[in-house]
Amino acid sequence: MAVFSPDELGRYARHIMLKEIGGAGQQKLKAARIALVGMGGLGAPAGLYLAGAGVGGLRLIDDDRVSLSNLQRQVLYRSGDMGRLKVQAGAEALRALNPHVALEAAPVRLTAENAAGLLAGVDVVLDGSDSFATRHCVNHAAHAGGVTLVSGAVGRFSGQVGVFASGRTRGFAPAQRLPCYACFAPLAPETEETCAQMGIIGALTGIIGSMMALEAIKVVTGAGVGLSGRVLVYDGLAAQCRTVALPVDPACPVCGVATEDHAPSH
Ligand SMILES: [Zn+2]
């Protein structure tokens, strides 16, 4: 078990005093490796909170560059970052926030071909990407690799967060399994709208991105009741929140019984 330096003890003092986290939970955070897919409106606040929380390693995955219209919500970047790769500017900002975090920058778009490699060695992946194709690639790799997926999505004034730990229950009896993202969102819509087409209120991405960070911290430390098997839907205009239970789809093409391969790796 790693020994915390005086600097770390000072930084994490408010975590360590929480009985749900404590010194043991802080050690788990330091030992954790988390990947962030998409360093936009969700990945930016999530990255800040995870780095501040003392997660030992963060892998930032995004091929995009910072543009003027990003600055309204992507709180990781400054005006002077315009034109820079998000993973580069982001890693720099997170390193400045907490030098104890090992940062890896992957300036690539996650695809079916590279997903397994990009998620290798991580405990949790946060998906804040804006494309259904990417979301399904992340889910597939997370399920196959036994990585817990924390998924967030936003549009206009509302958003949702879900935790999918199907990869941790691979090979279990059907009744003991947890759903994957594809059980929840089996079909990609024919036309998908992005923030560029429908608009998004900046503060909402901060709320959903922060919820993703909190769920990831809960997954790592075991604190509280996780969102696994449920999706939380937040309506910012109405100021209302609800959670919806998600059943496992036995016919799911990703985690269903027909896809049974081998024993779980975790
Ligand atoms: Zn599934």
C-alpha cells in the first residue's frame, strides 16, 4: 500500500475524513486507472474532479481540438488553448491541478479497432462522447475487458447518467448479471443530433459530468449505492430528477447468453 506524502494528505483531507472514503478509499483512488472517452462538455468537468480526487492515472481519449464555441461549457480549457488538441491542453491543465496524477493523452478517435487497446489496464471508463457509434464501441470493449462503464449524455437542457458493469458479471448465471449499454440503447437512431445541431446549456454538462465523476469514485471506493442497473435522468428546465431501472436484455448482441464465451476475467 502506497504511503501518502504530506502534500497528498493535505489535498485529500476532506475525502479522508468521510467515513465512506477514508484513508482506505483514498488508497483505492490512487491505485485506480480511469479512461475518459471524449474531452468535451462531460469529459472536461469529470476530468477536473477525478484529477482533484487523486485518481492515480487518467487516460484522455479525444482527437478534437479546442474551438471558440467549446469554451461556454468545456471548463478545462482557456481562451489561449484554442486550436490545441484537447487531450494535450487537458492533460496540461490536470497536471497543473494535481501533479500526483499520471496522465496519458491519446489524440485519437476511439473505434472498434482500437477500443480494446485504449481501454487496456483501466478499471473504469467514462464515456462522454457525442456519437452513438463511439458509445457502442466503448460498451463492447468495456464488456469484453471487464471494465465498468460510466456513460453520460446531454442535449439542450437535460441529461442522463448510467453505470454499466456487465463486464464484471460476464459468465454469471443470467439472474446475477448486470445490463450493458446495449441492453439500454440497442439501436442507434437513424439521425443523431449533436450539441452543434441542437444546442446545450453549459451548466448542464457540468452537472452530468460531475455526476459521472462521482459515480466513478463510488465504483472505485465502493461508497454508497451505485447506479449500476439504473439510469438517472435529469431535466434541468423542470429541475427534476428520476432514476429508471434497466433490465438485462437476454438477447442483447453484446452481453446476451448467445454471446457467452468464457469465464469472467474479474
Ligand atoms: Zn447488453
